[in-house]
Amino acid sequence: MTKKIAIIIGHPNAESFCHSLAANYAKGAERSGAQVTILDLAEMQFDPILHNGYHKRTELEEDLLHAQRVLLDADHTVWIYPIWWATMPAVLKGFLDRVLLPGFAFKYTKGKAVPEKLLLGRSARIIATMDAPVLYYRVVLRNSGIYAMKKGVLEFSGIRPVATTRLGSIGSSTPDKLQGMLELAERLGQQQK
């Protein structure tokens, strides 16, 4: 059976290193027989603000409806984004707020403290880039943004296991080191992990 992989690029600049990582991951995954769909938030048209919270439903734009279909169809999701101010960019946070809605990603049940997870049976990988050294992010910032994405978003919705790849010191890396990161992304894609 062909594995279906959805790659979500959470960088607002279409010429970012995250986009290069996504292209390499996709190349490796397709080479190993996976069916890959890319959701590029830099190209999608949607309002990232959940204006009324969950109190009043806001109609989803076509790009967000498409994203929901892709996420439901995927066996594995890959979230590639930079760490800015210790967490994800606003466009990715807005995407999550607008797409992973109650009734889609989770469901509240009266009398139960913990919501039902609706995206069970899927796995994920987070590939997070940062200008800080990975050790600094892990020790000083305690993986705060990655932890929130892994536990508070993906696993909360039923997606697990969630693997994590941290790529640090991007801004000060040599071309050879950056190339090594691109090759790593391709290997991960080839392994469909």
C-alpha cells in the first residue's frame, strides 16, 4: 500500500531554507514510492485569525478546506517550519487555529474532561530550523515551541508517534553543513519517517 504523506511548510517566505528542506524530503519520499502532497502556507490564501474563537463558526476558505482533506487522507504528516521567538511563525499558528477545529481534530463530550482525539492512526515528524544552536534551544528554552506543537497540537489531536528533527545555527552554517541538512531531509523522506 502506498503511504500518503502531507508536508506542511510553515514558513511565510517561499524562498526559505524550510522550502528547500521540504523539496528534499518530498524527493526522497517520492523516490521510495510514497504519494506526497505539499501544503505551502506561503502560497495559500486564508485569514490566519480565528476571529471568534470557537464561539461562532467562521467559513473556511477553499485552501483550508483542501488542507483538511489532505490531512484526513494522510498517513503521515511532516511539519517543516522555523523557530521564531522560541515557537512557530504566526502563519503556522493561524493555520492550526483555523484548520484543526473541534469536530475535525478533536471533539468535546459533555461530562468528559479530556476531548476525544479525531486524527488517530496518523504519525508525524516535526522538522524545525533555528538560528540558535540546538543545545541552547533544548537547555535554555526547553524545547518550548516544539513541545507545544508535539504535545499540545499533534498528540492532542491523536497524531502519534511524533518524531522531531531540530536543525540549528542555520544563519551561521557553512554551505557544506546546510547541504548535509538537505541530505538528511531527503533520507528521512526516503525512509518515510
